[in-house]
Amino acid sequence: MSHATTDPFYICGPTASGKSAMALEIAAQLAGEIVNADAFQLYQGLEIVSAAPSPEERAQAPHHLYGVLDPSVAADAGSYLRLVRPVMEAIQARGKTPVVTGGSGLYLKFLTHGPAPLPTGDATLRAELDAIPLEELVARLRALDPVEAERTALQNRRFVSRALEICLLSGQKASDLRDRWQSQTAQLATQLRGCIIQRTRPDLHARIANRTRAMLDGGAIAEVAALTNASANCEKAIGVREIRALLAGEIARATCENLINAATRQYAKRQESWFRREHWLQPVPR
RNA sequence: GGGUAGAUGCCCGAGUGGCUAAAGGGGGCAGACUGUAAAUCUGCUAGCGAAAGCUUACGUUGGUUCGAAUCCAUCUCUACCCA
């Protein structure tokens, strides 16, 4: 399989696996420019807590889409797509290779496989659905789209709610819309190139612990304290919620550190599960 | 030295004679997941076994009992109180 020189190269892997460093290596090899594919590194004012590349790293190659969103803005995979595509096109137009680096599986999937033709989430409708008991949401979904209800994890309120949202907003069955999209994306992966960084669990866990310590020692607490206008979404970022509790005096610093470590380990595990299914990614043991 | 409370699985913790391989939570492991995704959700978690089942487990040692994490005694350790 041959690639045009400017075809994007994807660097994936769990958090703290060393994606940023690898991106610099690949960017140097491919005459590339680094593009963020991390949901939280997108935000301004979350650089430390989201482990965005340091100013030193950024000085070594062009970096795009780091710290570009105000924390009050609620992003999603679709809005990310609208943000990245022009950036990548501009890089390619310059004859350079986009080196897309990040750990947000869903965002990357949108980028590599495109968005399904589904309606964008609607805040007002979501607020309404949030007020309804899960059992009733399930009943409504079963009535509107029994096929989708059958496929959905019905204990997962978010999934039920979104399926219902799709039906209500589109006036069509979520299952039909999804089927149509599914059948169109089957071949896309064969044209992609990228790698996934693999590390042993003990190694990864040690790296996470070191990074958390460095974050807390390196300004993360002040960063979160200064974060006054964050969207509900940003408040849920790992590190932010724990440091909020620390600032409120609810937990001790050591507890805060332990909680961040545990949440990060669990997140890393979920990322590994996600990327394991992306067979086109070439494993790179480190 | 005296008194009181306590010691449970990787951790915290419930259990006070059989329904207990031991609730619940955490952690860990595995998984799902196309517009909240660093989110949300699911399963498993003493050992061996496909299973039936067997073995080892509630600080120590001994005892009571058909049967003990649960009752009694002993010792060890921990916390607090009195000297």
C-alpha cells in the first residue's frame, strides 16, 4: 500500500504512553505538523491538567489545535471534526503531513471514518430527557425504534437517551440511519496509516503516577483554581474534579493524587480497549 | 501495670451458630461505545476444574457443637482511656 506523502499519520495510545514525544519523532521524519486529537487538550486553561505538549515541545514542530477552545464551550466529536478538517487540509496544501496525535478514540474515529448522518445533540432536548426516569426512556425508545432498543445497552442512560434523541430529532429510526452509515464505512480503514503505542501495564501505571505528581507540583492546582467559567464537561475532566475537591478542603493532597491516578489508570484501560479494535493501527511496543 | 474497643478476602467494610467462599464499596482485570467520550455503561475478581465438585480462607493456638467468621479460653498485635 502506498501513500501520498501528505496522507495523515495517526499516533494513538493510552494516556501517558508517550504520544507527544513520538509525534515529534514522526513529524521530523515525515516533514509533518502535529495536530491534536485529544478532547481536553483542545481547551485553553487546561494545558497542565490535560498534559498538553509543553512550550518546549511545541517549539520543536508546528502544533495545531492545542488550547484553542474556551473552557465554557461544550465541544463534541462533530464540532471537533469541523475544527480539524480545515487545519489538516491547510497542512497538506503546504505539502506537509498532518501527524494527528491524541487519545480520544471517538474523535479519532470521526476523523478516520467520518460522521454518521445523525442529528447533532440538542441541549434543550437533552435537558428534557434527563428529567425522565430511565425506564420511561427505554419504553419510549422501544415504541419508536424497537430494533435500536434491542441493540442498545439499556442500563446506559446516555446511550438510550441519544438513541431517542436521534429518533425525535430526525423523525427517522436511529437503527436505520446507523445501518446505512455502517455499510458505507467498511472499507475506509484499509487506506489509513498510523500506530498505537503499547506499554506494559506496570510501566504505564508508573508513568501515570510520575505524571500526576509532576502535574500537581507543576501548577495544576493553580490552573484549576483559575478555571472559573468551565463547561460542565470540562469540570468532569480527570484532575479537574479531584483538584476541585482538594481546593474545597474535602480531601487531602495525597488523596487527590491517588484519585487522579486511579481515574487515569481506568481511562487508559478504556483507551486500550477502544484502540484494540482499530486493527489498522500498527502496534509499536515501547 | 489496669480498663475498654477492635483484628474479616488486594484495600475499606457488613456479618454475631447452619441459607457464608462470606453483603456493599474501592482497587484490579476484561468488554461495550459515532456528536456529553478524560464521558457513560456491562461482566468477572481465593486456588484447581468445562462442570459437578474439591481444597484453602474471617489475627494465634486450643476448646464447645452434628455444624463456628460468629460461642468459650489462650496468646499476639492495634487504638483509645485510667495509672
